[in-house]
Amino acid sequence: MTARASFLDTLRARFTALREGLGMVGRGLPISLGLLLLLSLIAAVVAFVFLRSAPPTTLTLTSGPKGSSFANVADQYRKILAREGVTLKILTSQGSRDNLARLEDRKQDVDVGFVVGGETTGHDTSHLVSLGSVSYQPMMIFYRGKPRTLISEFKQHRLDIGLEGSGASVLAQALLDANGIKPGDGTQVGHRAPAESIQALKEGKIDALFAMSDSTPTALMRELLRDEDVHLFNFVQAEGYTHRITYLNKLVLPRGAIDFGEDIPPENVTLVAPTVELIARDDLHPALSDLLLTAAREVHGRAGLYKKAGDFPSAIEHDFAISGDASRFYASGRSFLYRSFPFWIASLIERALAILVPMTIILVPGFKIAPAVFRWRVVSRIYRWYAVLQRIERDADAGPLDAGRCDALLERLEHVETTVTRLSVPPAFGDLLYGLRSHIAVVRESLRARRAAL
């Protein structure tokens, strides 16, 4: 019983100290506690808003035409994110340039998209960041007729470079410009849809087709590779192109890589390719950035025709700066919460922490310093009357003291005593209050003695 009573006494003492400490900010415990809680809630709300602690459960990605490599990859992302309870909305597009235009336009409800390198000219990309490069996007030129070794040999021929808005169209135009092929020199440049351009090539209505899998379905490109009347252009000057057009990479499509039985292609083919970057708006939630990069590692991390295992995704900067969240992911992986718990649980914990941490930062120090500040406040309320007593004594000693001045000083002293008597202080400070009252009595007796002597 003695130990229990001691424990209860300790609790009562701490509660009393806390109650007295809170008295400094209001006229009573309810008001004081309410003010502290209000401040902590305001801090929690501010932290919640600025730290974006609640990640959305829906994400919108702009991909490419149906059947394209971009669309296929987006569908794989969708399945991976669904495992974490996040819904990925996929918007089809004409390709890379179309994706960049959507991301650039803040009115468009788009969060992330695939963009091929070399397309930022003339675009405002200040609010866009890269989550990293995820793949190569080789340019394939299919043509009919005799074998050609230089792109300049396509001058004054009928060409199709893909739909405007596609990555193929942008890179094809750059390659044509580099080889001096320009409008008005007899070259016909078209922008058909992928299926139409492939059919036109088969029927001999065009001489060459520039295609990339961001906008041309992979199945259609494989169909052209199997056509005996159609050749795949070999970039013998690939090294030179990568030096002149710096966002290009030199790749090799190995002999037989498409079909060993039919030996397609029948020899190694050198290609050029920009990299594909996963581009997001700079307000993308860190948790969703981590989730997208986790999906990218699962989808793009395997070995392929043009890459080794682990080559992608990579944090190599090209046209866009790598986001801070992506840099942290490449350095240390997903954050602890999202690495340790399912997405929805981690999100719940993160939201709770966003509220509790700011409240704790305010409440804990507030509760600790409240008793000390309260003691200073109470002591100052008592000690300031000593200054009044000192002024009364100085006035009494300033010059000859007559009966009128002495009565006036006694009246002032009576007012002080009346006010001090009304002071309400905690019992712990009673000695200070009664000490003040005894000192008032001393001054009164001194004045009365001097008044009687007059």
C-alpha cells in the first residue's frame, strides 16, 4: 500500500505541475490545453499538406499507340502497381512527343509518361523531372530495292517517318537533316499511321519506312523483318551519328536474334537508338516515384537484345534532371516504411506520423517548460509589488515628511495590501506571498511610527 500511495502521490504531483505550467498560456486548464492542442494541430495540418504524406492511390500514365512497346510496358506497370493497391490509368498516345506535350500541359491530368531522348527543344520542361532511363529505342529503317549503306541515298525517294507526335518522326527528321535531305529537293516525306505505312511499303507505294517501337506495334515490325522483299538498314556510320547527335547510342541486332530457324536477320545489323526516360511532373509523390521505379526494375532489369541484366533503369541524366526522390531510390532503394509494409499500410503509418510528429514536437517541449515558465510568471507577479514598496519608502525619505504626505503614503500602501490580498497563487508559492504581506506590514508600521512622531 505504501508503494502504491507513493506512486499515486507522484502522479498527482506531476499533474499539478503540468496544470500550473499550462496556466501560463490561458486563464485556466481547459483554455491552456486547448491552445496547445490547437497549435499542435495547425502544425500537423501544415506538415500534412507540405510533406504530401498521403500518396494517391490512382496514377495516370501516357504511353503510346495500342500494340506499341510503350503500351505493352505500361500494361506491365499497371499489373505491378495493382499488387500494391494503386490503380494505373493508361492513356494511349501517338508516341513520345505526344507524351511530352501532355506532361508539359498542366491542364492535362497526366502524372508520368515515356519520352524518347532528343525531344525537349522548344518545350518548357522546368516542372518535369526524370525518374531515369528505362530502355533503348532503336530506329529501324525498312526499305525496298537495292541495298543501301547511307541515309543520303534515300534522297528524292518516297519516305514515311511515322505520325507527327511520335519519337520516330522526331529522330527521322533529325537524321534526314543531318544528311542534307530537305523539303523541296524531290524527297516525299509522309506521316501515315503505322499499319498504313507498312502496307504502303509492301505494295511499293513508298520506298522506305522509318519506325520505332514507341509508335509502331512490335508485331508489325517483326512482320517486315520476315518479308524477303524488305531490307533493314544497317547504320555503318553509327559511331559518327552518336558523336553528332549526342543522345543516340550505338546498338547491334545480332544475327538470328529474331528467328534462329529462319536466320533473321541474316547478319549483324548496327542500329542507332536514343534512350527512353520515364518522365514525371515534379509534384509526384515520393512513394509513387518509388513504386514506379520498383516496377521499372522488374520490367526493364532483365537482359534483352540490346542490354545486359541490370542496365536499366539507370540514373543517367539526359534532357531532364533526375528527381531527388529517384536519386535517393537508386542510392538506397525504397523508403523503410514502403520496403517493410504493404503500400496501404505504409501509407497509413506515414499519414499518422505526419500528424503525430508535429504535435509531439510542440506538446512535449511545451509540457516540459511549462512549470518553469509558470513559476517565473507567479514569482514575477509577487516580486513586482516589492518595487512598489521600494518606491513608497523612497518617497517617504525624499524631503521633509509632513502629516499629509504620510497619510497619502499610508493610503497608497493600503491599496497595495488590498491588491496583494486578492492575489491567488498555488500553495507552493504561499511563502512568497506571505513574505510580501509581512514586508508590507513592516513598511506600514514604519510609516505609522513616523506619523505619530509628527
